[in-house]
Amino acid sequence: MNYQVGTDQFINDLERVSQVRSEISICLSRIADTINQAELAGDTSSGKLSLIRDIEDITAASKNLRNGVFRLLVLGDMKRGKSTFLNALIGENLLPSDVNPCTAVLTILRYGAEKKVTIHFNDGKSPQQLDFQTFKYKYTIDPAEAKKLEQEQKQAFPDVDYAVVEYPLTLLEKGIEIVDSPSC
Ligand SMILES: Nc1nc2c(ncn2[C@@H]2O[C@H](COP(=O)(O)OP(=O)(O)OP(=O)(O)O)[C@@H](O)[C@H]2O)c(=O)[nH]1
Ligand SMILES: [Mg+2]
């Protein structure tokens, strides 16, 4: 049996997913409007049906779908080839992957016209743009240190929220974000 999925077909399917998401988003928004109008009309006749929470939930679902981001999280134990798999998908060795250094910060891979990497901090510091060499050198740690941090349930870079790698890849242009998770 052949399990291979043609890349073009896959990209076309993603295009279709994006269209359907947008269509469903519009439908949900209409449903929320209709219920809202019924509630307003009910207020002056038979009474409200207390559907405010439902209206909020449907509106939130509509917004999420409209934003159009489909996030794919790559998880696995230490040194199982997560970053290697993602580099193969991109077609370039952008993410740190090796026998020794471990991915130490959550890294979001998303579409960008130019390839760049930005570190986002959680302590109010402004985001910092780095070149890829510095990113690989600065935000990876060796496996022994990673093991120690794991046992102590500590993060390697507590002030870092996440890193964003932007890349002009057709796959990412369709609203997909891929997340490379740190194992330490
Ligand atoms: N034999 C073999 N080795 C692989 C494969 N994929 C990755 N490797 C090797 O496994 C090692 C670890 O790969 P990484 O991609 O850094 O693994 P990771 O899961 O991102 O590791 P952490 O970020 O540290 O958790 C590297 O030396 C890769 O060359 C594979 O399919 N087969
Ligand atoms: Mg990794």
C-alpha cells in the first residue's frame, strides 16, 4: 500500500481547509447574531432565554477560525529527532539539531517573507532578533545539563517565553504554525 502524500495535493488540501474554516467562521457569526436578536426580541415579549454565554462561546469560536492559524505541535522525548524532522520539512538546517545540543526554548515556526528568528521574553524585555548561528549557539544546552534541569523541574531559560522562526515556505503560508518543543 502506498502511504505517500503528494506535496502539491497536501498544499491544495490546506488551501481548502483554510476556505472551509473561513466559511464555518461566517456561519457561526450568523448563528451568534440570530441568537442575539432572538434574545433582544425575547426581552420585550416572552423573556430572555439566558443564552449570553452561548453567544460569547460561538463568537469566540468564529474568531478563532477566522484567525486561521492551525498549530501543529511536535512532541517527543529528548533526542528523538524532532528538530531534525522539522529541518527536513523546511529543507534547511535552521533549527538546532545534533547529538549534543538540546532545543531549550519553545520555537514557533511560521510564515515570513524573510527568514529570521526572534526571541520573545516573559519579563517585559523587548523581543530580540538574532542571526541563526547565535540562536543555535545561545539557546541550546548540553544533554547533561538538560537532564539535571529536568530532574530539578527547572527551565533552561526562564526569562524566555518562546522563539519565532519565520521562513518563506509555501506550507507555512497556508496558516500553519509548527511548534518545536524543548525537552528541557
Ligand atoms: N538514526 C537516526 N538518527 C536520527 C534521526 N532523526 C534524528 N536523528 C539524530 O538524532 C540526534 C538528535 O536529533 P534532534 O533532531 O536534535 O532531536 P530532538 O528531538 O530535537 O532533540 P532535543 O531538542 O534535544 O529534544 C541527531 O544527531 C540526529 O542526527 C533518524 O530518523 N534516524
Ligand atoms: Mg530539538
